[in-house]
Amino acid sequence: MSQAERIKTALELQIVSGQLKPGTKLDETEIAAAHGVSRTPVREALMKLEAIGLVERRKRQSSIVRGVTLRRIVQMMEVLGGLEGLAGNLAAKRIKANQKESLLKALEVCAATAEANNPDAYYNANIELHQVIYTASHNDVLIEQVTYFGERLAPFIRQQHHKPGWIEKTMADHRLIVAHILGGRSKEVEELMCRHVYFDSEQFMDIATALE
């Protein structure tokens, strides 16, 4: 992991966990000193966080934490669920022989990291598995859109992987998803991948609406 990626991940965790509140100033010099690096990787990390909507960059080496509402997170999750379902549907119809091999290999890596109970490694393996499915959809526009929302939700999804029982639940889903795709069961995999969203969007949406 590069210095910039390490700093991005650390700041991302602080923002998502609430340690860094919306409006908090992020000074490049202070962050660089805290991590023992120059300002260059810090600047790169902040640019990456800006790209996914967690940070607002400002002049003179400072940025602030952006507020992300529960309602917006849930709305993006609802969209991502629909896109994931469509990707699975198309993959079941269009997947090529070499992509089937890649899918099985990605599933093996997921299983190994799940067995090791390593949330961060499992998260990365999960991303790779989903990338194979997106590619197998053979729809460039879909890939662009699912990647767009996936990148913005990644900090929140990553956190879910540390919840007790989460790895076991999603690993069971992964096995079924792969089986449906390889079996050409497009409707079944679409329904499962729509549900295979990293928290209950409908429940969170109801709560967010009630709080308005």
C-alpha cells in the first residue's frame, strides 16, 4: 500500500466513524507530520477523498470534511443495488469461458480470506469478485455507473465488513451468486445481487425519512 493510500484509508476511517466531524479542517502540514511523510502523499490522499465526496479541498494547504447524510448514503445504496442486479443478470447471459475461470478464482480468494477471518483482505477480495462480474456484463456504461457509486460508497461498505457475522453472510451470498451466473440463471442472480447490498437500504431509508 502506498503512502497516499495508507493516509487516505486512515482519514477515511476517521471520517466514517465520526472521529472527524463535518466541517473539520484538514491541514496538509499537520497530517504529513502525524504520518511522518511529506505533503505530496497527503495531497494525493486528500484528492482521492475529494473524488469520493468525503472532503472539500480548499486553498492554502487546507481542506474540510464534508457532511454526508444517512439519506444520501441509503439512496446511493439503492441505486447500487439495482446496478449490481443488472450486472449479475447480464453476466449470467454473456460471461465468456475465460471469465468463468476468473470468477471461480476470485471466489476461491474470497473463501480463503473469509476462512482467515481477515475483514480488510476479504473486502479487497470481494471487490475483485464483483469486478469480474461487472466485466462479464460486457456493458461499458453499466461498468462506469456501478464503479462510480461503488467508489463513493466504499468507505461505508468497508466498515460493514468488520461487523460480527458479516463475512459469513456475504460469503454464502457469493457462493450462490457465482453458482447462478455459471448456471445462466439471470433472474435469480439479479434478485440476489439486488439484495446483496451491504446493509438493509429500505430499513435505513424508512429511518432517515422519519427523522426529517
